[in-house]
Amino acid sequence: MGFIEDITKLSEQVRKRFDQVVGEEATKMALIVPFLSALGYDVYDPSEVMPEYVADFAIRRAGQFEKVDYALAINGTKVMLVEAKARGQKAEAHDGQLSKYFNALLTTKVAIVTNGIEYRFFTDLRDKNVMDKEPFFTFNILEYDTKDIDNLKFFHRDNFDITPITSHAEEMVYVKGMTQLVGNILRSPSEEFVRFLVSELRSSDHRYEFQGNINARVIEKFKAIVKKSIQGSLLDLMTSSLSREMSQPVKVEVEPEIEEEEQPQDPQESKVVTTAEEIAAFETIKAITQTSKSYSFELKYKDTTSYFGINLGKTTWWFLRLYLSSQKKSFITRLSVDEVKSLASNFEVQEVTASVGDATSKVIISSVSDFAQMTSLILKCYEAEAAKHQTFIPDVIRMEKSA
């Protein structure tokens, strides 16, 4: 079952049991825990989904330590916090406890406030390591569309990566604000906007020139004209070939794009500790890829709080992502489930249901030594990604390798 089907099924269940859920504890068990499970988190593993989480820095108040309802961890690193409200309560406000935990746990960059129906996602766009007062994304399990599902995929366990989440959150905030601004301008053009258009119009073509300044009388005269022009322009856009362009995703860049590998290192990323186990896995996989007779890329890795990615020199050119916690070990690929099963028949292979990075399959392993038994699979993953970028080994090198 895919991610969309999982959410659809959960939505139907929530709708059926909605009226029977009373109180915060019932909301957690009947509505919130199933949602966390749909996001790929093992709700039965207390090292991954930690209910009633109490941090070392918690202060005792009225005989009890301050706590958050849930802390979610990936490979032992806490990545999200959840504050639960009873079904029927508003999910708008969060208390100081949640923000205090968010601000103190530097690896935790996402906080959720929910009543089991509405999920409000917060991060730290305004001030680093300080939880924003307003959410950047709201998901309603009973009312959502395709775009909401695409946004929700970013928080699935298999996809969680704070760098693209932060970038996407910033984009959503600016797009929302800009959409509201443009909508208000189009519905009721301000004097400043009318003045701008009139000025641009008369400077664009001598046919529209007129004597005198753009004063209040001129602006009042052009207000009705601007409104009619806006209506005409919108109609043209809706009925022309430009409507196809409008349906394509638009990337909003707030600042000049920088190659991903050249970006300044995030302080959070600098706190990630690369383990000896991850290095051992990288060296094993590197040795396997060096046997390729068609491609020669210098492998690199990106270690994050949630996964250890192996790429062909650019982080977007990844072909394996490793999850090597002490309790669970797995890796995901961009190959189809059927193809992976044929190349790793002795291992459990699962479908990745909520991918935002073309990942389609997950392989469960017991230790990094298992990579030595999957030479064909690893080589196939490497060459499939390498083929996209068409860097071939010269014939003379190919001959040397085959000799």
C-alpha cells in the first residue's frame, strides 16, 4: 500500500471514530498514534516514538517534570516533537513547554501541535533554534489535497532531512504570503499599485503619453481601467497556453542558488557524528563500485541526523541512503522493489511509500557486513545513478580494468 492509500485509509478511520474520541489520552491512542505510524515511525519502539518524553534539562513543577507528549527519533537522534490536544480543542496555541524543548534540543527542528484532526508544523525560520510562533504548514486529516500530501511526505521517516525541510518551509511561507498579497492587489488595487501601472504604461509607448503629473485625479480615473485590465489579463491566462505553464511547479528562490556541496555547513550538521560503522559501510560500498567497467565517479557521503547518504560527488546524485541505528539497520535505493528483490533475494525488501527523492525500495539488514553479500545490487544502484550523468571511463581505462 502506498503513502496516499495509507493516509486515505487513516482519514476514513478518523472520520468513523471521530465522535467517540473524548479526552487527550483517547485522542493520542485513536488518532495521533496511527498518524505517526502512517509517517513511517515504529510506534511500538520506545527508542523511536517516545511518549511523555522528559529531557535531562526538564524542571520539576508541582511535583512533576516538564515533558512533551512525544519525541520522535531516527537512529537515536530526536528530530520531531509532538504536543497533543484533546479532540475538539483548538490546535492553534502551544504552551511554553514545547517551545522550551524545541529551543534546547538542537537536533530537533520540527514541532507539531495537533488535536488528532489538524496537524500544525513549526520550525525556526525567524530565529535560529527558536521555535516560530506561527506554523509553516497545516495538515487536516479530514480535508486535504494532493499538494498537502506532497508536503506531508517530507516528514515521513524515510525522507526526513532537515535541510530540504527548512528550504521547503521557507518557500511555503513566502508563497503563501505572496499569494495573499497578489490576491489583495488584484481584488482591490492600491493607489501605489495604480500609480506604478500608469507610470509604466505611459513610459512603455508614446501612444499612452499624457501631460501632467500622476495625481489623485488621474489615479481615480485609472482605478476602474486597472480592474478591467486585471480581469482581462486573468481571463487570457486561463484560456491560453500559459495555463499549462502555471500548472508546473515553480521554485521560489529567496537568495542566489549555491551548489549544494559548496553551501556553508549548518551548525546542526556539524554536530552530526559519523560513526566507525558508517565509515566501514562506505568503504565496502566504495570498493564494490570501483569494480564498475563503465563508470568512474569519486564517491562521497553526506551524514545527517536521520541517514547516511552515499552519492556520486553531489548530494542530489545519491544512490544509497543508510539507516544504521543500534536497533534497526536498513538502506533505501532508487531501484524498483522487484529489481531489488531479484538482486537481494536473501534479504527482506520493502516498498518506500512516501518518497520525495525517487527512493522506491528499502532493504533490511542485520549488520554492515551484509553489504559484501550484495555486490550485484550495490553495483546496479551505482551504475543506474551514474548512467543519468553520463560520465564514462575512457576505453583505455576500461581495458586496464578488464585486463
